Amino acid sequence: MLTDRTNIPDNGYAALFTEEMLQNLDATLLFIENDTGSPTNACNTSNMQEASFMQFSTIPGSFSPTTSVNTNSIEPPSLPPHISVDSLRPLLEPMERTELNDSDLAKTTWASRNPRLPTLPIREWPTTQGSAVTGSRALLRKENEGRREEYNKQLRDAKDRVQHDIARLASTFHRDENQIQFDLVGGTLYRKPRRLCFEDVKISMEAKKHNADLPPGKRLGIKKLRAVATANTTYDNLTPEEKSEMVKAFEAEKAVKSKSVRSTSLSAGNDFRATSGHIGQELQNLAVRTGAMSFSIMTRSHLDDAFQTQVHSSLGAEEFIWDTFNMELVDMARHFEMWACSKATNHDERETTAGIRCEITAKIQTKLRSASHIRTAAMHYEKYDTHIIQAYGVELRGWPKGIPFMTPSNIKGIVDLRKLHDALDSGKCHWHELTPEELRRREEE
């Protein structure tokens, strides 16, 4: 017999073949060998099961693989005039396998599709310390099992006491138990971010100094770094200008961490799930506190992204989708995911000229009001000297060279708009509060 069926790889098609089918395939291959005079070792190919089964079961005049066959008495199958044995041989030859290397896999990440944006570094984890540490961790894991059972038992007792107290408060103050439950544990997860101060800069500088050469797991914690920064008297001799420059540099580092792309698909998926869950919880809390109705649909933008679509909605908000579009909110999320994956655009491709202009206008307006301390301050390009400098006592410095000083709506090139946008983000283009001497000098000029 030509074939050795013990060497047939299981590539997903082996389940389609019974022993009787394989005997029929052996007989068919035997006739091909007798007709051509050269053996065809097709059973050693990775695609033999699929190609042989699909081809010989559809040839007119040939037998079906499900038919019982006696290889000693069967006649050779007749092929149609337009099909020859030579044309069938490539189907039985081994197929070349192409393996993906690391560079091909790297092309599927969000970071590789956006080379212009900064990339967050991959977090380093402590290396394994050997069998001794592994054994101690196994013993610690066994000890923690007993502690976990005791913790769960006490946690259940605490929940029972809380439910008893909630029922007592409801009967005493004639309040609903659900409202008391929300007042007890349903506070918002959002906290207003604190403005950066020089103490944060000191801790960051000490972390770079002491933790730069240490491996993960041996670096100083936040408490020790704060103590070291407090004991260091070098920072007390700095001028206010030097402290301001250090704070700006620290803000730039934090901006990289908050607005840079994730380097791997796994880290991007973890970030997506954590942020979307936070947003969903905030929408539900907002609905209870204020009665606002809202929903959010967050989906991936590429088929290789390691996260799935998430839908969050406050109570009753999903009815808007059904009443307006005659579809469920989940169906709309599915359409949104298909649309996003079909476009598969990166960050630069999503930027439009109108969008960048709106962002530039908003940044200039917001920073003008912050520098002038006037909430109603408005930018004026044509009468900039009289309406801005003389009226508010501030000046816009660091405007990129080669770009005319005009309203962003009149700047046509996307390259110039991005250059101006980056200058505003980095702080190179900023509002400067003029001193009385500078104002007097400008009036004389």
C-alpha cells in the first residue's frame, strides 16, 4: 500500500474520515500511481485529507468515499476531459508552511500602527530566585488557603451584621433599604485630581537617583522615597524659577504616561477593561445622584486588539436606541464594532483638520483665561496688540516659526496645524504675563 496512515497529521480534518473512507482514498491513489508510473506520497502532506476528500468526491464518474470499495475488483475512476492526473498532483504535494516571526506579530499592536506617538515602556517584573523561593511560595500558598477560608467566614459575618444594621436604620428612620445601601457603599469612584506640587517632583527625582539601577522588587517604596526627599536639603536652595522648570519637566513626563500608546496588546486590553469598567460605574452612580440618563459604547478598532466591546447604560437609557433606531443597544454596539474594524485607522489617520483646529482654539482660549485671570477673556488675532496685550497684560510666546500668526481656521496645512498643536502641548508656545515695565516698553514701541 502506498500510504502510511499513522503519519497523517491531525489538522482538524481527521475527524471527517472513517476507516472505510481512508481505504477508498488508498485505492484511488493506487490507481493514480499505476496510471502515471510514479508513486504519489500524498498522505504525508498536511492538506491531504482536505484536498483528497474534496476533489475525488466531486469528480463525475468516480466513486463516492462513503461507498464500500473492493480494491481488487474496482475499475479505475474515469476523469473528465478537462481534468488530468498531472493537474491533480499539485493538490497532493506538500504545502509550504509560513511561520510568523516576532516582527510580523509586532505589526498587529496599536503601538506599531502609531510609530509617531510615544510608547509606554513595558513594566519589568522581578526575576525568579530559584527553587528555594518557589518552595517557600508553595508553603505560603498553603498557609494562605486557611487564612482565606477564615477571611471569607468573617466577611460573611460582617455582611450579615451590615444587613441587620441596614434593616434597623430603615425601620427607625423610615427609609428605603436600597437607598441606605447606596448611601453606605455607593459613593463615587471619581476623585478630583490634585495639582502637581514641588513635593511630587522631589520624590520623582529621588526615585530616579536611587531606583534607576535596582532590579524590580528591590526598589525603594513611596514612604522611603518621601523620607529621603524630605531629608535632602539641596532642594531648599533652589530658586523659584528652577523649581518651576522642574515642575514643568515632571508634568511632561506625566503627560507621556497618560497619553502614550500601550506597547503590547495585552497591556492595551487591561487598560481598556479597567477604564471602561470605571466609566460604567461612574455613569450608574451619576444616574442615581442626579437622574442623568447616559450610555457608552466602547469597542476595539482592529481585529488584532485583545479586548471586546463593552456597553454601559444607566437605567432606562437603552430604550432610546430601541424607540429611535428600532434596535437593541447591543446590536448597535455590534454595528459600531464592525464599522471600526473595517476602517482600522491609526491615530494620525483619525485626525482631521477641523478637529485639530478646534483643539488648538480651545487650548489657546483656556490658557489665555488662566494667564489673564479673566474668565471672559477671548482671543483676537487681528487686533492682538490692543485687545490682548494692552487689555489683559499677557503675550503669546513661542509661536512656531514659518506659521503665520492667524486664527487656526485660516491655517490650511495639516503639518502646520500639528506643529502648532504640539507646541501648545509641550509648553513651547505659552502665554506669558507681562510685567509693568514690559507693558510700558511695548506701549512706547
